[in-house]
Amino acid sequence: MKKQFVLPLLILTLFAGRLAAQTSQTIGPEKGALVIVGGGAMSNDLWNRFIELAGGPAAANIVIIPTAGEDSSASSAPREKEKLTSLGVKNITILHTRDPKVANQESFVAPIRKATGVWFVGGRHWRLTDSYLNTLAHKEFNAVLSRGGVIGGTSAGATIQGSFMVRGDTKGNSIMVGDHTQGLDFIHNVTIDQHFLRRNRQFDLVEVIKARPELLGIAIDEGTAIVVQQNTFEVIGNSYVGIYEANQIANSAKYPSGQNSTGGPFYFISKGQKFDLKARKVISPQPQRPNEPAK
């Protein structure tokens, strides 16, 4: 008799979890932080911010997930491990599987349960969803945030953190909406692009947001990151972040340049600026340039 209730109970539990996510009071994590990097070379400032949010070099316990990489390199992450070690982090674990059944095992997730930070290496983000989406490991990633920890990642490790994934098609990353679109949803109603200016991707999110106006599009250039806490993110690094929002895109089409234009279909924000994810607006002005008179 008890077996008859197992499946309905499981469905009810999953539904309750999704409902809780949908009714969350914050767009980003309610506790903890995200460090979402646009790819390319990362300065010590970016790494140090991640380490600081993980508890500092002495206390940080970092799990590196290299699963987005090719098979030949996915079982190790020597560059990331070397970098973290050089910055004083002593407790580092490499964790990888391509099998969601393994990702559902208690023994596999044990290191995540001790982690103060998780780092997703770049590659192809569909490999991450195939391995971890809706598994016990996915649950434990969220638990890291609930404990006040940090989740970070670069390139594919950036896009995976949103709710909707662009460039997730197994045939190639030039396909914006492909056969894998569901991210790990650490930040809700958001899609994240990377290598933004470096790879000339400025207009790639426009059609995505037109088709899915409920989403906020965030494109992050190389060597740049956003640090997300609750409903706010801050830009760190040396380049720019692009913001794509349905009303901005609609107004730019309605009023072309030179005709009471509201600007283009997206706009830039830079280092030191903050953004309100719920109101979808910049909440700090652009930093003053050198030798620029105060306004």
C-alpha cells in the first residue's frame, strides 16, 4: 500500500520546490552570492572576491566542477586549482561525473555538503545540465548558497547559473536557442551570455528577449563579472556588462535613432555600478572618469 504513494509524493515534492523558486522574494540567491564571469583571463581581483565570499583563504572549502570541459580534461582542473592554491586556498576538491545517476549518490555529493564555494569551469554548458540538472548534486549546490556560501563560474560556468540558457545546443554554440535551454536557476528569470564584446556578440540576445520578454538578458565581457546577492548585482573587472530588457528593445524599435530615440536595444554598465534585478534598473551612477568635472 505504501508504494502507491511514493510517486505522487515525489511529484508533489518537486512541484513544491519549483513553486518555492517561482515565489522567491529575490531574483538572485536569498542567501550567499554568485560570481558570474564572462570568460577570458581572470585578474586576481576577481578570484579574490570569490575567495572572500567563500570565507577567505584559510577557511574556504572549494569544490571545482570541470564537467563542461572536453572528456580529455573534464576529470581535472589544473589551472583553476593552481590559481586558487597560489592565492592561499588549501581545501580544494575536483568533482566530476557525466552520469546523473552518480550525481544522485550520497557519496558523490559529500564534498559539496562541506563546501563554502563551488566553481564551474568553462566549456559547453549543456554537459553540466546533462550531468547535474534536478539531481541530488543540484540540490546540494543550492544548499551551498543557503548556508551563505558562493557559487561562481566563467564562460559556460556563467551561463549555467541562469534560469534560461542560450548557446546550449549540442550542435554548436552559435545557436542561441537550441536543444538545451534549462539552466541551474541560481538566478531567476535571467539568461546570461558571455565573451560579450570580445566575440562581437552585442546583438545576439535581442531576438531571444523579443521571444521571451519575461527574461532579463545579461551579457558579460571577458575579464569582467557580476556579483549577485539577493536582488542586486555589482559589476567588477575591467570591461562592460550589457543589459537586455523587453521594454528597452521595444522602445528602440519604435523610436529609431534620430527620432526621439530612447537609445539602442541594450545598454552598458561598468565596474562599480550596481543593478536592481527586481526593478530592472541601474541603482548607482556610472563612476566619474579621471579629470571629469563633478556633476
